[in-house]
Amino acid sequence: QVSAALREGRVTPTELCQKCLSLIKSTKFLNAYITVAEETALKQAEESEKRYRRGQPLGVLDGIPVAVKDNFNTAGIETTCASNMLKGYISPYNATVVQKLLDQGAVLLGKTNLDEFAMGSGSTDGIFGPVRNPWSYSSQYKEKSVPKSHSEDKESNWVITGGSSGGSAAAVSSFTCFAALGSDTGGSTRNPAAHCGVVGLKPTYGLISRHGLIPLVNSMDVPGILTRCVDDAAVVLGSLAGHDPKDSTTIQDNFKPFELPNLTDVSKLSIGIPKEYHAPGLSSEILALWSKAADLFKNAGAKVIEVSLPHTRYSIVCYHVLCTAEVASNMARFDGLEYGHRSDMNESTESMYAATRREGFNDVVRGRILSGNYFLLKQNYEDYFVKAQKVRRLIASDFVKVFRSGVDVLLTPTTLSDAVPYMEFIKEDNRTRSTQDDILTQAANMAGLPAINVPTALSERGLPVGLQFIGRSFQEKQLLTVAKWFEKQVKFPMIQLEVVKKHDHGVFQHQKSASVS
Amino acid sequence: LAPWVPVVGLEIHAQISSNSKLFSGSQVQFAAPPNSLVSFFDASLPGTLPVLNRRCVEAAVMTGLALNCSINKKSLFDRKHYFYADLPAGYQITQQRVPIAVNGSLSYSLCIDNKMSQMVTKTVRIKQIQLEQDSGKSLHDDTRSQTLVDLNRAGVGLMEVVMEPDMCCGEEAAAAVRELQLILQTLGSSQAVMAEGQLRVDANVSVHHPGEPYGVRTEVKNINSIRFLAKAVDYEIQRQIEELESGGTILNETRAFDSKLGCTVPMRDKEGKQDYRFMPEPNLPPLILYDAKSLPANMNHQQVVNIDWIHERLPDLPSVKRAKLVEHYGILPEHSFTLLNEDGLTEFFENVVKETQMKPKKVIGWILKDLLGYLKQHSLTVKESPVSSLLLADLLNLLEKKEISSTAAKQVFAELWKGEGKTPLEIVKEKKLELMQDQKELEEICQAVIDGHENEVITMVL
């Protein structure tokens, strides 16, 4: 809708950009952004405006303000991964996905906050502090204390965004941008999308280039897309997907961007409900919502069947082994020599390495490195790494079997509960939290499958709850088509944020989406 | 004392001759300004990914085929982890689980004695050939307590050729490496110049008594020439024998060859065994190679490496070249070895043969004794020879036509060597070295000699 508005001249790219930048300033207490690239964004907006005036916009994304998670390389703009190790690091190149967005004329507003090196499920463990869920300040949230102002000290009951792409989710949710990039390794895009009430898409592994995405687990990472509606996600996907010669794990097949059909007849659809996703700790609220969603499909004529993915319960422990092993490997390059933080310790190269890495990494990162190195030791390799790879194969096969039996799309919850207050979240450590929170999302990364969170309803506390659809490999079109139908049925309410209303000149309030509908 | 059986195996790293590095597009060039050939990937900037260089794969396949290996149609890449200043990523990408080629062999020849008159052929098994990244270079500046790191070499493609411990002494090791060097240079897969670091050899040495299991082996590094290789291996064999005979033990350690002292010394930085924590390289799918049979019909030529296609285009290997020389020119096998061993000598020889009536069997003597002798004396390469093949051919023609004697010819050759631009004919005329053909004139000279030495003649007749 805003894209149409740009084309019709009802709003200009610079106006749009300025509004977003101003809103970012007003929502600073959310701590969603690490770096705001005001100057470059305005320049990009100006360029976009020139193109619109000539009647030659580059595409639907021309002039659209976007934000990018701070683990994507952006040339000339600091890329920190919310870590001391890369504080002040200015990359000389753009990640392929960033370049693609810029080539389409998108306006890059800034880099969003995350858990350090994308390790976490709360966006609470980065050096720039935690991200606050915008819904904490919505009129719908029932537990916040009466606000005197926007001062952060008053609301001690603010809830987390989920993670690790919490900054991106919060940015989209609070209307400071129209789309954001996150990353997803164990659920890091879908989890915060669910908690912040936005659409979070994890594409099939190999569809979108990882070149320039600072890796967590190379064999599971994907760039994630966060938007306010499913159509927008399809548009962004269309501009990002496709083979990249710089990334040897992207598939060679030609990718054709698609427009989502408006599905009306779901009678030919087969929805699978995996029973193992009725996980321990799943709130009764979400269980009920899940059930209601299944009924929604059934009543509309779709075939809804219970299926089994028997190895689901092993995915977390399997993930721990494989993730930490890759982390130990990927973090080996941070030695302080070529770039990033370098300790003042200079008695010997080794002591410099040790001090640099102790100073540069937080406990979470260091813990994973130590675990990973343990699993990769010669005497442990077979028992842990190889075993985990075998279990991974089994997990992936579970999905293959189910999809082969005729199921088109799986329907599961995305999270175990709605967003918890920060004070409660930090009572448990990062590893415990990750173990708990990744359970519903992790298996899709194991199997490399596409998955999407669709905001479904508000919880009793007035916070967003989303449901997840998991699709077949490279069948994003089908997955998003079903997701779009569902989105239309549930009519998830828009967030009511005072600060947004103040900024609004009709652009944000009525126009939730960026795309042409 | 019971005899000792020395056992020598080799690990050879050959730098692949290619325009760009194994996994990145930066250039491969010797002696460029420090850190001028470093791409983002080479510097291990976060977020960069490896992209396999096709030329490097072809070089490895060529080499594998030339060494009679089985080429693995599916090979894998792994990460080998250790921290070092010249390894920016903290790991090297190599092929530990399944390398590109396995189970080959290399035949090489040795002289039984020093006169190059009897050659014997030996074979060493090639365990495997694997593709891997080269590291950068680090220079330790002890006076300023700092290490200078140059990443130009980081990421250059290497072929590691592993030779089984089938060799028994320095001479064998040297001969095997020399032959490998020739093969690589013939293929063009590596320029294999040891002085430029394009060929690096580490030797694994152990000794044992016949019938007993192999002894503890040491690894000898820092060998900078083929000559030093022979020296290092022989020294180490001797050192181990002496150590064991005096009741000591051999440590499984890494030793460096000190060329000045001519001995091996323990290297400081290897403390205990290193666990490299090998892990599959997740950013590179398995390397799939095809042959004529397995090549899918509609596959893009640019995207695949066809083993059979490469096989068909292999040039003549040294052993084949030598056999052809022997057959074609009727020279001895030993001669063919020397011809191939000197860069450009075969060409020189063939050019001379083309331009002269003298039989190749005679020409070869001039090439190997006279020309080569002078070159060695003055430490010159064939390319730097002041005597060109044409000049030598002219000279040999004079000799062949019996216009000069062989002694005279040698004199002319010495003159030609001065490189003053005179032709053989000019020198002959200048020095009056022509053989006299006039019968009458010769008779007069002989008579004069006899007349002048009556007593000697009478003594001789009696």
C-alpha cells in the first residue's frame, strides 16, 4: 500500500524516510537499533525520489525504508553483531542480500539489535543491552504499570522481543520500517516475530545467499524476512532469492519471484498437525489457539490430519552439538590480528589471542566455543559430531516422510507462551532459555525447510501469539499462499502505540503494509 | 651389529600454477608487495565464503592422472583448526576425509654408480593427493619483539602429494622429488620451483632392524632444495642409527634441517600432539567430478570437470619423452635423463641435431660433456648459453666434414664460449685450424719431420 502511495505521489520517499527516522528517535527506549544511518538513508531516499519523479522507480521496494540485523555486513556502516569483538568494525562490503535491497532502491535506515553473535532467544545478551518489545507499551498490554512518560525506568514490566532478531522484529512492529532482515538458525526470526506480532519468514536453506551474513551455524543459517503482512514477505523474498556465485550453498536453479494468489478454496489442501509439537511447557492458551486454527482449516474444507515427527525431541540436543561445533570453528577467526578488537596484551601472540577473545566475547559465546571444541576433539568426534549429523538426517527424514504422504503444509505453534517480562526472562541463563524456546522452531533449520510465523491473536495478557507453518523444500509459494489465507481469516489486530499515533499522518495508521495489494 | 633398514616417506606441497587462489579471486604472484594480493575472504573478514577455483581442481586431476592415481569422483573439504598468525581464519581448508586422488605411483631412476652408466628404476607409491589452502607468511622480528604478517600467500592453492615410506635413503628421496618436479612442470600444474616456495618437501624418517616393526619416525622440515633433501634425510638416518646404537630412543618429533650446519635440530613450537579438531567445511558442497560415462547430457560444460577430457589432453610425461628420445635418436637412457633434467637442454639438443649432419649419437657427447660442462662450470642455465644451438651445429658440421680435427673443434668451442660473435668458420680461419686435405703437402710435412729426426726414426724401426 505504501508502495502504491509512493508511486501515486501521495507521499515521497524523503517524507517517508524522515518520518521513520523521527519515529526511531521517539522509540529509542525500545533499543531496537544499534546504528541509525541517518545521512545515507536520506541520500538514498533523495535518489529514490528522483526516480519516482521521472516515473522510473526500480520496483516495489524503491524508497521503502528497511532495517537490517547487525550481523549482516553493510559497507561503510558499522557491523557489530552486538559484540565487543566487532565494536567499531566497518565492513568494506555489503552482504548480498543488503546489496539486493539497495539495488531495488530500498532505503537502509540502520542496523538492528540482537543477542551477541545471534546466540540467544531473547535479544537480551548483546553489549548494547536488551531490546524491548513494543507491545509492552501498547494499549493492549494489560500488565504494564501506568506510564508517566516514555522513560524506561517506569516500566519494569516490559516484555522481551524474543530473539535473536529482536531488534528487527521490534523495528517492524513499531512501524519504524516496513521490512527488516533477520537471521534464522534455530528460530531467530520466527520467535521474535511471534512475540512482536509480525510476520517472520525463514526461507529454505540454499534459496537466499548467506554471503555477508556473519555465520553462526553455516549449515543452518538463513537470512530471515520480517514484515507486517505475508504479501510483503513475498515481495521481499522475490527480491532476495536466487543463486549467488559467491555462496556455494545456494541452489543453481532459476528463481522466479511470484505474486501470491488470493486463495479462496482450501479443500484441496492437506494440513498436518505434528503431535510432537504439543511440547512440554506449551501454554494452554497457545494449545487452544493451535487447535482453533486447525478447526479453522477443517471448517473451510481442508484436510487436517495428525502426523508424527518422531525425532523432534532430539533436535535440541542435536542442535547443541552441531551449533557449538560450528561456532567454535567460525569464531576462530576472531584473533584480534586482522580486524576487530585487539587486546593491549602484547607479551606474546598467544597471550594476545587469549586476552582479545576473553575481552571480545561474552560468556554465552565463550561457553559455546568451549563446548564446540570439546565435541570436535579427535576422541569425541565420532560420539558427538558424527552422531549428531546422523540424528539430523533422521529429523530431516521425518519431514520428508510426512510430506511424501500427501501433507502440503504443517501447522504448529511458534513459541511456548507469549512474551515474558524481561525481569523473569533473565532469571534463567541463556543456554537454558535457548533450550526451552527453540524447541518448536529448531527442527525446520535441521531439515532446511521453509517456515513462517503468522501473528494469530492476542493472549490474555494482551500480547501477540503467532502460529507457525512449515512447508516443503523450495515451495515458498505454497507456504506463503496458505499463510496469507490464514492471515486473512484471523485478522490479527494492529498494535496501538501512542508514540506511533503521534507521528502518524495517515501513513502508518491505515497502511499496515508496504506492498501493492 | 645388526643391519639397519632406513625408511623414508615424503609429504610434498606443490603450489598450483593458477591465476587466482583456491577459494578466492585474488591473484597468485610471487614476490608482490606485502598484503597487496589479499581478498576479503583471504583476510577472513566475517561473512565471506569460499568459492572453489576450477583451474585448481583441473591441476589436481591432471597431477593425479599423471601419477597413476584413482581420481575420486566425489571428494570432500574439511577444516583443520589451529591458531597461528599466518592463518587468518584460525583453520585451513583441506581434504582430510576424502581427497581428490588416491593410490598412485611414481617411477624414478637412479644411477647405480657415479658415472651415470647404469640406471635402475624404482617405484614409490603415492598415497593420495589433496587440495588445500596455503598459509600466509610470518616473519619474526625478534629485535622489535614483533611478527610481521604477509597474507599474499594465504589461500593460494596447494596440492599435497603424500609418498609412502618406500624409499630408503637421501638419494632415492631426491630422485623421486626430481621426477615429480619434472612431471609437475611438464603438466604445468605447478611451476615447482623450490627456491620460490612452490615445492616444499617434508621427510618422514625412521630406522628399524629387518624383520622388526617400523621404528619411531621423525618429521624433517625446512628443506629448501633437492640437494639439501638428500643431505637432510641421510643425516637424520645416521643420527637415528647412532642414537639407537648408543642405547637412546627416538622421539616422534618434528625437526628442522639446518643447511649451514648440515644437521637436523628439534623444532620448538610443536609441544605435544596437536588436535586439529577436523570438521567438514559446511560452505562447500562435495566436489563432484565426471567422466565421459557419468556426464549428464544437458550439463553446462563450464560447470563440470570431466576427467576423461583432461586425460585425453595430458602432455607426454617425462618418462615418455625420455623413451621417445632414446628411440628416435638412438641415445642411451642415461643421456635422456640428463637431457630432461636440465631446463631447455632437450630443445637445444634437438635444434642442433636438426641443423647438423652429425649423427645424434655423436652430437649427444658434445651436448652432455662440452656444453653442459661449460655451463656447469660457469653456473649458467641453457638459456644463458653464449653458444647457441646454431653455432654449435655449424661447428659440428665442420667436424663432420672433416675440415677440422676433434682437438681443433674443442679449441673452437672454447673460443665460441667467449661469446665474441665470431662464427666457427671465422675462428678456424683465424687460428689456422683447418685440416689439410692436400696429400702432397701432407707428405712433404711428414718427410720433413722424418728427415729432421733420423735417430728417433732408426730407433723406432729397430
